Amino acid sequence: MPAPVVIVGAGQAAASFISRHVALGNSEALLLIGEEPHPPYQRPPLSKKYLLGELERDRLFIRPRKWYADQGVETRFDTRIAEIRRVDKQVVTDNSEAIAYDKLILCTGSHARGLPAEIGGTLPGVYTLRSISDIDRMAPEFQAGRKLLIVGGGYIGLEAAAVARQLGLEVTLLEMAERILQRVAAAETSRYFRELHAGHGVDLRESAQMTRLLEDDGKVCGAQLESGEIVAADLVLVGIGGSPNTELALAAGLDCDNGVQVNATCQTSDPDIFAAGDCCNFSRGGQQIRLESVQNAADQGDLIARVLAGEDVSYTALPWFWSDQYDCKLQIVGLNLGHDHIALRPGASESSLSVWYYRGDQLLAIDAMNEPRSYAFGRKIIEAGKNPAPEIVADPATDLKALALG
Amino acid sequence: MANITWKMEDGSEIAADVKDGLNLMEAATANNVPHIEGECGGCLSCATCHVFVEPEWLARTGEVDDIEDTMLEMTDVEREDNSRLSCQIIASPELDGLVLYVPEPE
């Protein structure tokens, strides 16, 4: 029997690859290998409805557990791959079992960065948020009245802050940069979310340098700031970004630089090995980028199935993201990397706003807060390669639908 | 529980019993209905779970709110009066027998 296509990493990219492979009627056998005990699941709800306790675990699964077998896909969960032997075209489990592949697809994802152990990063009561088991460990600690300290003002930290406030915890959030979301959004988007969280009672501190986490009775009890101030905490969530899981690829000698490097067909420097999702690094508009998003993982996984089926396709998908915090729905389309000015478009209500990012005359991206029209029509506008002038989109009288379809 | 039927453009059909409380995007992906992706997990950000509802059933599938109405502008196949995003239709006994038509993007 010929060797199967082996997928290492059971996340969104893997599920999307398999779905497309099945839908195209490809005959090559598939073997999906994942470290976690679960079939591929959605990660975005982890820091939202799942942490809030509003979504049961099975509903996180992208396809039901039995779906894979029904499609003839072999699965091995709870299985860690320790090595890729490119010469033999095999992957080797940590039990030294060698598994042959015809093509190998790396969907190894990313991991949450932690704080160093020297400053208390590994104390009991300190969490990061990336997987079902992370949430299952921390959820029992999310009790009303307890003090949660969040380190890092990115989307995961902000989403967790919103859930914690909804559950009645006292929340302090520390951001070492001048403002929350500094790396990913304009100052106006930061201001919107600063006000949103302040309005919900989060003690949000920017330019806050933490020197170390503090321990009492074998457990974290707070943090010391550079100013000397001590912030008390019953639990700490560290949300300071993610790093790509490239250990296997690096050890196998694949080209890596902030992710496994892939070309426009998601192929790595070994033509029999592809990579998709958070773990890979690719070129877009002359920039090397790595994205941690459902859209990117799903679209790259889908693309690889088409490539293996012989379709002449390359990766050009327009990125999009979302976040939910309290009653605010944030929708983002495009990438604002390299923007040099913005336009602000007020929405229909006080809580709605969109931020339009430009580089020169080119419209790059939109952050839409409770403003789905800016997201939906903005997406069409960007897809069509239209570049409406900033003063036009900033004018609330401008009909975005007409702009998109005109 | 509701028995739901998805009809594809090629004339094929998939029918399944769907547990109350599940949305019909989840139900479609669980039952391998083609062209229903639901990438955003049902949070109204991707418009990849578009269906046409058998007109006589439309009222029973519930109201289209402003966000869904806007997101229906983004679907691959252009919306019609009976368009819904199936992540916003929640299974209940009143929907037993519901028929959905699945548009096929080009």
C-alpha cells in the first residue's frame, strides 16, 4: 500500500485540509496525528464562550470525532512526533515508531510565550491560554470576587479580561508598551478598547513595567512593578503573544525564520513537505509574515489540498480576524502592516466606529468595532482593489454599499 | 430534535436529525453538507454558511438581525429574499421537516 499523506498537528489548518481533500474526492489516504487528545477544534471561543462556560466542549470540535473515520481518514490523537526523517520520508513518534509519508503537512501551530521561571513565570496559579486543557485548568479559578492579573494587552488578554469581568472577578491588566494593542492596531483602536474595558471596571495600566511575579505559600500572589508598587492577584494570565512551533522543521533542516518558510503553494524547502497555519511564514506583498488566525490556517490548509489535487493555485487570500469583548464585536479585514495614515468613520451608534488604514493612497485594512457594514463592504472594497479617499470613508454620509458595488 | 434536509444544486440531498439548540451551520458541517464552511464558528464574520430557506419555512427560522443582514451582503452567491446564514438558525422541534437549499459558489 502506498504511504499516506501525513498531517502533523490537529488544528484548524489540518481540519480544513482534510475537508477540502475529502470534498475534492482525492483518493490518497490520510493520516492525521495530533498531540492533544481531541480532534481539531476551534481555538477562538476558548478565550470567550468556552471560558465563560457557555459552550460545551464537543461544540468546539470543527467536525465531530467520528467524522474522520467516516471519511476514511485515520487519526492518531495523543501522539507526539519527535522527528522527521526526510531521507526515508518518515515521521517518528516519541515512542520511536516510524510512520512513512508520501507527502507531509506540518500544521504544528504556535504556542503561548510564557514569562521566565526566574521572575515567577512557572508558579502555580500562572496560566497561558492556547488549548482546551489550559482553559480546563484555569476555569475553576475564575470565581467571582477573586483577583485576576493579566499580563499583556493583546486580544487574548483583553478577551479574557472581558470574560473575567462578566464572571465578577476583579481584573488588573498590565501592558508594558505605551498602549494596549500597540503592535497590531492604531491608537484610535487602542483608545476604543481602553475605554470599553475601563467602563467595565478593568484596572488597565499601560507603560506598566512588571519586574516579577510574587509567591506566597507556593502559589502566585501578585506582581511587583518597576515603580515598587505591588499588585495583588489570586491568579495570573500571561498573554504576551505566541511563537511558531518549528522544532520539528528546524531539526529536519527545513528553512525557518519566524516560522517554517513556505512558497505561494505552502510548500517548504523540501518539495514533499508543506506547512499551513500559525507555524508558517510566507511572503505577502513583498513582506515576510506569519499570521495566527483561523482565516489563514483554514485557507492555507484548503490551498494545500487543491495543490495536491493538481490545481494551479497560489495563496492570495485576504486576511480577516475577529474578537468579541462584552457587547463589542470587532471585525478586521486586511493587514495594516506598514500603514502611514488612517481615516475614522463614525458608526450609527456611540459604540460603533471603524478605523481605515492607508499606505499612501492604498487602502490596506479596516478595524470595525460594532460596525459590520464597514467590515462587510470594506472587505468588498479591498477585494475589488478600490482605494476610496480617506475623507470619503470618514464622511458618515458616504454609502459604503454604493462604494463597494459601484 | 428536528429533521433537516439540505438540497444541493446537483439534486443530491442530505437529511439529518439535529439536536435542539445546535445551529444549522454546525449541523451541516457535522453531516458533511458541501459548501457550508462556517469558518468563524458562527460569530457572523465569514458568511460561509449561506443557505436559501424553503419559502414556506422562512418565518419559522426566526428574524434576521442587523448584523446578519449586513453579512448576507458578503456571501459568495448573491443573496435572495429567502437567504439566511445557517449559523443563526437554531434547531428546535418547530423546525422539524425544514428544507434548506445550499448555493454552490462558482
